[in-house]
Amino acid sequence: MSQLTTVDATFLNAETGSTLAHIAGLCVLDTSSHPGGRLTAEQVTELVRARAHLAPLPLRRRLVQVPLGLDLPYWEDDPDFDPARHVHEIELSPPADGTRLADVVALLHEQPLDRSRPLWEMVLIHGLEGGRTALYAKVHHAAVDGVMAAEALAALLDLSPEPRDLPSDEPAPARAPATADMLGAGLLKAVTYPIRTAVSVARTVPQLDDIPGIAALPGVGPLASAVQGVLRRGGVPRAPRPSAPSTLFNRPIGPHRSVAWGGLPLAEIKEIRRALGGSVNDVVMALCAAALRQWLDKRGDLPGRPLVAGVPVSLRRGASGGASGGASGGASGGASGSGNQVSLMTVPLATHVPDPADRFAAVRRDMDLAKRRFTMSSGDWVREVSGLLPAPVAGPATRLALRAAPSLPLRPLNLIVSNVPGPQFPLYMCGARVLSYHPLSLVSDLSGGLNITVFSYDGTVDVGVVACRDLVPDPGEIVDHLVDALDEMKALTRA
């Protein structure tokens, strides 16, 4: 038995008719040589049944709400757990192309998860070109961050077509506390909440200039710096905190999604890094800046100042930068444990700079500054802010803030850009080779109607783009611009 953290609960509270807080991945499998030429839902179901105990995400657990919403929900093992209820199949008329697959995945991605069951599902999609099968896997962000999601997937994969031998395990089922105990704990927290809120406020003030939107308010930077000086945290570099400009994908989002994906050669990105300096993630961010600049410019909507990207960062010990449906930055803090362990860096994205070399230099400078700031601070402002309000009012307040975000005079973010490092060797599921894995994250009125997440796997940077369909009907165009941007940066290395 465990209780949700305030960050976990925020992802539940954020859900509305137009905002869903799950993350997903599209796994493309080579099933051409698989027995019968296909992977079945029964085979995936048995795989999950045999390995559910190995996943850091407990696949058996469901939510238990505290009466009257007096406290944060609990997790408990579902006594009726059956993975067959979570694994489904779709048959497309072969040979289905990428456009048809994207339409199906977009429809799946805009469907909410059933909160009465464990918060995940998998859908096998058959009939693709070239003897391939797609597996769409979705899990609620309240249950995992990006690192946990990647590790949960790894528990279902093998290093060769031959499945590994694994010990079985029958752990004692975890149960939520009795109703009276939950109410008692909730009442005790309600009594002590003013004290805990005051502590969270005190911890948040030194990090005010890291909070999107708040950081752009007049006087916030000097206030945070003054408090840092009092706390002897001097030396934290100051960073420009512009508000995010208005764009076509920063309007109120609707309930429908559009998705796209593609791949970029990791070796070429590393060659650019070696030639121009910086990190692989700097190159990825510069590619996104170039692609977004081209997309906006074609529509006459290119702002004269930089877009502002939210870059998730893992706080887990030993994490290499992965987090919420993806992460970037290469910085990591010192937190560990269950639940979401993620923070957010705010980084200007130099979309306003026309020259590719100057743009990369600006992106590299801004990323370096953001990472140095992050490593010198606690990075836990997300956790502190999410715990400022008591559980009974946190949900309505979160949804109100999301609805108000598009009309705020100081927009906090334009989009989320995430980068999750993955294994550089082939993996297999039920004997079928994983050809690519494209992460698909979430969009909201607060973070923007566009999300770009990348995952490096077996020599390729796999890109996943999710957007509000009303604002970005064809995100595949952004993927095409990423390819153009890679060619542009390769030309810089030959100049």
C-alpha cells in the first residue's frame, strides 16, 4: 500500500474533457518472421502476467479515493486484476500506411483511462506495411514518470528473440487502509496543513524565478536572489525569464489529438556535437528550434522573441536526465523513491534567430545556463508548489488554473520538449524485434498544445509529437522540418 504524492495527484486533478494526463509509447515491431506472422493479444497478456512483478510500475495497482476527497488517494492491488482486460487488438486493412496508423493512434491517445482499474492499457495494431505490428502502450502520469515508464517497458523486453528465464513471484497483495483510518489521517493532515503550507512557501520563495510565468513578473528575480543570499545560496546564475510569446499552438486546446513520429540518425547528431561542441541534447534542442521556426514562419506566426520550452528533468538518483513522458537537460538532483520524481527547467528556444550557427550558439548558451542553475538549486519547486493547497481544494484550483492559462498576460510556456536516453542495442518482445519506440506525451492549456519528445534507441533518435488537432492538424510537418534542420546543421560542420 502507498499513497500518491502531491505531484502524482496533480496529474489526476489536471484532467478535464480536453486535457488527459497519460503518457504513451508507440512500439513498432518486426513480426514478419514471427510464428503465424503476427503477435497476438494473448501472447502479450501472458507476458504481462508473468512479468508484472518485475516492473517498477506495479501493473496490478488501482486507485482508492479517500471519502470526501479529504486526502490524497491511495494505491492498492486490484483483487480482480486480469491483464486481458488491458490488452486489446485492432486489425487494419493491409497494407496500412503511416497516415492510417497515425489516425488510429491519435484516437487512442485522446481516450481517458478507466480509473476503476489499474491505469494502463496496451493495443496491438495489425496490418501495417512490411510485416510490422505496432504496440501502443498507455499509462497514467499519476502512476509513473518517464524514467519509471521506460523501466516498466524494459521489464517486458528481452535482449534476444529467446525470452529470458525469470523467477515467478506472488507478493502479498497490498491493500489501502480502512475507510476510518483514511479519514483519520486526512483529518490530521487538515489540522496541520497551515504549518505545512507555510513550510512549502518558505521553500518555494528562493526558487520563484524558476517557476514558469511567475519568473517573468517584475521583482521576482531580485526577490529570489535576495532570499538565496540570505540562505547562503549565492552563486546561482541569473537567467533571463521572458514570458512565452503567443503562437498558433498556444490557444485553448480541444479534446482531439494529432500525432506524428519519425527518426533521426543518432550518429549524425553525435557528429554535429563533436564538430560544434555542446551535448547531444543541445543539438536536439537546436533541431527543435529550427523546425518550430520553419513551421511558424510558413504560417506568418513567427514571434520576434524566443519561444519558451519546458524541459522535464528527473530527480532520481542515477538518472541520466529522463523524466515525465521524457526529459532532458542532463541535470539530475538527489531525490529517489516511488511516485513522480520530476522537475522542470524553463529554457528560451532561439526560434527568433535566423542564422543556424548563431541559433545553435544561443541554444547551447541557454541550455548550459539552465543546467547550471538547476544543479545549484534543489530543483524541487514542482513538489512544493503542488503541495501548497489542501487535497479537497487542489483539484478545482488546478483545473481553474489550466482554464485560465491561455488568457494570462504572462504566458508560462509555449511547449514541452523532452529527451530520454535509451538503450543502444536491439530489444525483443515475445520474440519480435523492436524496430523503434516513439514516446507520446501530453498537452494542456498550461504547457501548450504541442509536445515534442524524443527517445534514443539502437542508433536512432525516435521522435514522437503530440498536438491538439484543432491547433496543429498535421504535426508530421514538424517531423519533416526536423529532418530539414538536421541537414542544415550537418552543413554547418562542413563549412
